[in-house]
Amino acid sequence: MELICPAGTPAAFREAVDAGADAVYCGFRDETNARNFPGLNFSREELRDAIVYARKKGCMTFVALNTFMRACDEEIWYRAAADAVRLGADALILADFGLMAHVREHYPEQRLHVSVQASASNPEAINFLVEAFDAKRVVLPRTLTISDIARIGRKVKCEIEVFVFGGLCVMAEGRCSLSSYATGKSPNMNGVCSPASHVRYRQDGSDMVSELGTYTINRFNHGEAAGYPTLCKGRFDISDTRGYAFEDPVSLDVMGEIEALKDAGVSALKIEGRQRGKAYVAEVVSTLRQVLATAPSGRGPLLARLRALSEGQKTTVGAYEKRWR
């Protein structure tokens, strides 16, 4: 199985390549990219240099153009696709069906992957995208069990890629309205979830309060680590209890299930983390590279190293072993 690794900066890109990535995914420094944050992403010149560097090391480059086009401004996305093709991207990761149609019409030889933002999560939807746009791979949402993935794998006509480590989003990706409601900025249109420009921390007595827009997201007791105020990771009052209603502030880690994922028909394992620094990328990629090269019985110490790199030093398998229906 391929190891697909994140890069939010040219420095992180080189670290991922050197640590053993089979492919690195990245995006342009604009709203065509679902990680459209200040200080991240690539200019055209930086992407050109990154692709050349990766190719020399036998590594592929996937360019994420995974937001939805805005009416009357489609040219922004069309230009990004043209530039990514011209610069030599090995695949484009797309969510918008209109952009898929444009790429297939104008660049028929370009390899196309379906982004997780497209929310294609059943065989009918996936096979439609394969037949309509010649999609070669689909990135599945993080809301499916391993048995769900296996059932899909038996029925689809393309490769399957799944997230195995990093941030965990519990929303129907590509359909999230929570951040848009709180900040006016859409993860799916503008490429920003819980943007830093709308984040504020304030002291309230001995407590630290985190806010997103005009909303209080969390309250931390003295000495408690204060996490970033992503709305779906906030604490809520529900009946007589207060807790994490949607998602605990922990990281996804299903590397202990890679044999089951392989048996389910998964072709590629994806690491989340384009907002992370180069040291994080280097450590995670090199560790997972070693995991994949080690027999299952010897993976324990390697997997334990990942926990220190996880949010709150805690991990979950999320919906991969979902026990509710």
C-alpha cells in the first residue's frame, strides 16, 4: 500500500520525501485548497521545485484542488488545474464535479483522484465518478467502518485511499456548515475551518476560555491544556452533563489495523497534517514507513512512538470500529 503524506510548506514537503513517502499531497496558496491558511501552501514556483525534487527521489506529487468552485469565479479553479498539470502533478485531488468535468475535457491524460471532500461513500456514487470522469482513486470519508470499506472495495472500479493517522473530522466532509455558521467562512468554499483570524482566548478567573467568532467553544481549568477551538471539538452542555458531544480532541490512529485495511482492498494510506510543521511530518512519515516494513508482531514499539505526536497524546480508531448505528 502507498503511503500518502502531507506537506503544508516546501520544507515539510522535502522532509516527507526524504522520510520515505510514496506520494506527497499539497495545494496552492489560495482558495482552491481546503487548507487555505496564512503561512501555508505553495506558490507556482515552489510547487515546480517540489515536483522536481520529488521526482528525483521516485516520489509522486498530488495537488489538492479540493474546494467547491464559486459561481462566476470558476476561472480561479480552472487556472489552478492548468498550472498543476503544466508543472507535472502526478494526480489532481478534486471535489467539485464541474472541475472534474473541466479537467477531463481539457486534460484527458491527467490522473484524477476524488477528494474526501466529495463525500463519495457508497459504490453507486464512486462508480458514477469513475464512469463520468475516469477517476482512478477515491479518498473515503472517515465515517466508515473497515467492514464498510471492504464492502465498497468489492464493488468499485477504482483504487481506495483512506486516512490512517492525524486529525479526525467526524463531519460528512464536503458538507460541513458548523464553521461557516460561526465565522462566515466555509471550509468547503473558502478552504478554512475555524480560521485563526476568528480565534480568541481570554482569562475568566482561573479558567482559560477559547472562542470562535462570537461563540465560546471550551473552558479549561487551571493547568489543563487549552486546545485549539475547532467547533466540533468543543464541550457542550447536554441535559445535565458537559462533554465533547461530537468529537474528543484526540488524533486518529488506525495503523494497528493496516492488515485488515489491506484485506479490505485499500490501495493507499493517508496521513492528515498539512497544518503541521516539518519536524512532525518527518517523524510521522519515517515511523509509518518503518511500520509498513515491519511484521505485525514487531510493530508495537513503533506505534507507541506515534502517541507522543498525537493531539493530547491520545488516539482513537474513530468510526473504523464504530459500535453504534
